Amino acid sequence: MAKSLAITEKCPMEVGLNILSGKWKLRILWHLSKGAIRFNELQRQLGKITTKTLTQQLRELENQHIIKRVVYPETPPKVEYSLTELGQSISPVLKALCEWGTLYQNKL
């Protein structure tokens, strides 16, 4: 779970690492960077993540204003997750991290 930070008193790198820390957040953001997605589809794409963990991670990212949750008034309810405008600003970082990972794999 992300620790709460007094954002104005912390190093910007520390704030960024705090928001993105954990096993799943970067992977969740990578999938959401490709467009809005429903909960079950996101869970399938992530693989071995529990419903509880995914729900917790999504709530944290939503509370941090990185993602948004849209509930459509249908039966059964339809819920989609997507990046907020602030969340979209991390897309270049995710892309660069993916490119670096590819470079690293090729060097091994």
C-alpha cells in the first residue's frame, strides 16, 4: 500500500516512486495506457493477480488521481478504468521503460 506523503516536503523522485511502487502498478498503468479497459479484462491481461489486490491497486491509483473509474448504469453494471490527464503524462516514461527493458533483454 502506498504511504502518504506531504508532497510539498518530499523529493519529486520520492513522490513518483511512492506512487508507482509495488509489483502491479506499472503493469496496470501500461495496460491502461493503451485505452480504457474493464476490470475482468485487465485482470486477465495481468495474469496471476487476485481480485482483492487488483481492486486495492486500482483504488490507490484512483485516489492519487492517476486513473479514473467510470460506472455505466447498466444491468449488470459496467465499469471501465482509464488514465486521467495526469495519468496520461506518465505514458512517455512507461514507453521509455519498455524500450529500456527490450534493450536489456537483447543485451543478455
